[in-house]
Amino acid sequence: QVQLVESGGGLVQAGGSLRLSCAASGRTFSNYVMGWFRQAPGKEREFVAAISWSGGTTYYTDSVKGRFTISRDNAKNTVYLQMNSLKPEDTAVYYCAARAGGSIYYTSSYADWGQGAQVTVSS
């Protein structure tokens, strides 16, 4: 099991930036593909981004490509989500997760989740 704690959420105006961090403890962090998901009120949790164990490969949902960047520092057991050019539709609770197996795009592929970080983008 991997314990995950997100930080860095907050309120920002449209066009602004935020960086989310997710600190991991427990099993060897570098063994895991890590993902970021988000859930807006009344909506299902959706895939945002994922990163391979080495950090060499990244994946993004189309709506954040060119604006968000996922990265990781295995020496610090931390994964990051840099969010630029934020839009009101990015408002959601953001979760990091450690993949257990299966497609990176599905919540069911991830076994361990953080508690979530609220991101609110005002217009």
C-alpha cells in the first residue's frame, strides 16, 4: 500500500497557475505509475494525467494538453501537477493515485488514492 497526501490547491483567477504536489510513503514509490484525476461537483471522477515510473512518458487528457504538466521526483517520493492557464472548468477536487494495473485512464486501475485537493478557478 502507498499512502498519498496532496497539497497545493487553492483559489485562483482564470488564466492563473497552481502546482499540486503529492507526497508518497509506504511501498517503493518509483515502482508505480502515478496518475492525477479530478472530480467536479455532480460529475464522475475523470483522468487528467499520468506518468511512467521513470518519468520518461507522460499522458494527458485532451482538455489539459499544453496547459498542465505532470512530473515526478523519485528521490523525494513526490509527483507534481503544474497547472497553467487555468479555466473555470478546471474547478474540481484533484486526486493523485498509484496504479495497481490496467489502463492508466480508468479509476479502477488505481489502488491507492490521496484525500484530494480543492482547486477553484474564478472567472
